Amino acid sequence: MQGLLALEDGTLYAGAGFGASGVQTGEIVFNTSMTGYQEILTDPSYYRQIITMTVPHVGNTGINTEDVESSRSWVSGFVVRSLSPIVSNWRNHGDLDGFLREQGVIGLSGVATRALVRHIREKRRDARGDCAWRSGQRSAGADRDGAPELGHERRESGR
């Protein structure tokens, strides 16, 4: 399933969609945690934000019932460099893909997250501290005409 992250400045990041399909908007932010993606997804302070994880490999510990911060996910989207195809943890009750699908959260993998974080930081500096810029995230199954018209510059994964 193809997916796309479209930033307000027109920059596009293509990747593979996982989790829910559709179109979603939110503030693009990043998190540098090495672990704890489940806690991040269920933390209400991330309400309506599209989270970019800087750690390159996410999802390998799965999802469990003990590591939630609240009863649901609050994020608008979840962007990772590499989604683990294998879940390996004795406490796991499911995988990240299934959890995001159940919660209605669009995921995007295969994105050059380091380049995306550099872009976010540059735009914050250029905007003189105004970091609440909006992004649209779309996955396969969504109508192309329903996607935000946010520009033409495209950044491919891995660059």
C-alpha cells in the first residue's frame, strides 16, 4: 500500500502505508526515543500530531496491554524509517500495524526520517519559532483528489 506525507511547504515524502488508510492532517513533530513507541502513541500530549520517529527500526516489540498511557491513540499519523516485519516480545498481544489500524491511525514506513527531521528543524528556524505548521498524510485507499494540494517538491525515501 503506497502512502504519502505532504508538508505545507510542498515537500512530499513517499513511503509504504500501514495501519489505517485515509487522509489525515496534523502538526508534524519528531521524537528521538529509542523505545516506547506505544507510550508515545497513547500519550494525550501528542493529540493531532504526526509523529516522526528518529530511531530507524520500529515495531519489533509489538503492542501489549501494560505499556499504554491512556485508553486510545491520540496521534494523527506515525512515520518510521523501517517497520519491523517480526514481533518478538513475550508480552506482545499484537503488532503495530494492527494496533494503528484498530485506532484509525495512518502509518508510513520507508521514509528517510533523518532527512525529514532536518527539514522540520530548518523550517522551524526559518519560521522564527513558529513550528505549528500543518501536514497532510495520505495512504492507499484514499482518493487522490481528497489529498491536500500542498506543492510539488518531492523527496524520495533514502535521500
